[in-house]
Amino acid sequence: MNWALVPQQFATGILNGGILALIALGIVLIFKSSEVFNFAQGHMLLLGAYVTWWFSGANQDGTEWVSWHPIIALLIALVVAVLVGFLVERLALRPMSGQPLLSIVLMTLGLALFLEGVVSILFGTQPSAYFPTPFPPSDVMKIPFPGAFNDVVILKKTLVMSFGVAMLAAVAFAFFFNYTNTGLSMRATAEDHELARSMGLNVPRIFGLSWAIAGVIATAGGVLLAMSVGASLNLSTVVLVAFPVILLGGLDSFPGAIVGGLSVGLVQELVKASSFIEVRNSADIAPYILLLIILVIRPEGLFGQKRIERI
């Protein structure tokens, strides 16, 4: 291993992990409120990123359709995400009330394929390197660090901004879920749907709100990710990395999603810097190896709740 590269890879891994943590939070929210593992989160992310891209600049051929300020485009994408969340609850989730959990999980897989088809039809299948960013790709921060390569750690300003936004969103989200009446209602609904109904809570409305918030989180994560890699249908595959993040931290833990995201991002970057690992795509495999190690030691994840049920 080239130890001079470790500080650079460490910093980059932590920054990338912040975006993974934000994406994982949306999946954890759906699971905590409805006990449904949402396999469509990556495609909700994809839709949000493309809506922002389309309203803020150009199509895949470079010809402008609309050219609004990126902030306005992002707000439009967030509104679309909220509407999609409520529509999913009303048209897909509510009719399946009382059905086996596996059926609902398969519904989310079907929703993922549907959203990918919608994005392909509306925006095309060709990737675009263009995506509005507040900083040019070459705009970097140089932080003195003795022992690093050239005694300096270089960070892209776009990546630093993305990490800051992701962490602020995660803190605000955790506060909402733990200290507001709506958030506490979601937690109560997740524990027992029938008991929540008996207490007067509107469970379908809470489910719809959960999906809407998850859509907002997915859109934010998609935009932050697209600012680094551009807009393409491959954005949805980031959810494959979010799965080990969630299982590593714990399916029902918001702090676990954050710690898991930072850990996975860090491990991926450190593996890239490891000269003794010559396996192809080893950085993609590393999160799953880390997950297996943690699950052997602690099956419920680092911060997951250990549930004991009497039979």
C-alpha cells in the first residue's frame, strides 16, 4: 500500500460516504414507518436527478428545452418527489394492505422498473456529463497534511459541499423523526399498525408522508451524486451500495445509516489505494465483505435493535 495516499483516500472516502448515508436514510425511513424494504429508492433518486437536470439546462443532445435557475429546478424536482411518494402510497401500497410482506416488496421492485422506464421515455437513455454545479470540477481545496502525497490533501469543492448538505439533511431528518409530533407518529405506526389506528392515527396518511419524505431524500441524494458523476441511468445502481450500508448500521437505525455510509465510503476508497489487492472491481466488493464480517459478529447490525419474540 502507498501510505502517502492514505490521507487523501481517507478524506475522499468520508466525503463520498456522506452521500451514501443520505441515500440510506430514505430506505430506513420507509422500513421504520411501514416495515417495507424499498427497492425502488435508487430509481426515485434517478427520477429526482433527471427532473433537476432537465429543468436546469439541456437534454442529451445539448439543446436547451428550459433553462431555469438550478435552485428552482431542484424545488420542482422536490415537488415531483412528494407527489410521486403520495401516489405510490395511494395507488400501489394502499390496495395491497393486508397482503403478505413479500408481495409488497415485489411491488417495490416493479415500481423500480416502472420509474426507470418513465425516465428512459421522458429523458432518453444516453448519459450526460453536464449537470449544474456551484463549482467547476477543477475547483479544489488544498489542505496541508504532512505525510500525505506532496504533503497536501486535495478535495473537490463540489464533494465537500455535497458532504455538508448530506450531513445537515441527516441531522434535520433525525431531529424531525425524534422530536416532532409527525415523526413520533411515524415511529408509533412502525411499531404496531393496528395499535396506531386505535389511537386515532391516520396510518395511510403517515405511510404517504413517509414515502413523500423518502422521495425528497432520494432527490437530494441523486442531485448531490449527479453533481460529481453526471446524469445517467446508472445513478440508480448506487442503491446496491446503500444496501450494505443499511444492513451494516442496522435496518431501523438512523445513526446506523450515517455511520454505515461513512464506513462503506471509507472502505471503498482505502481499497482503491491498496496495491496488494489486485482483484478487479475490488472496491465494489469491499462493502459486502465488510458487511459479512459485521453480521457474523452482530447480526442486527452495529446500531440495530435486537428483538426477542416469544413463540
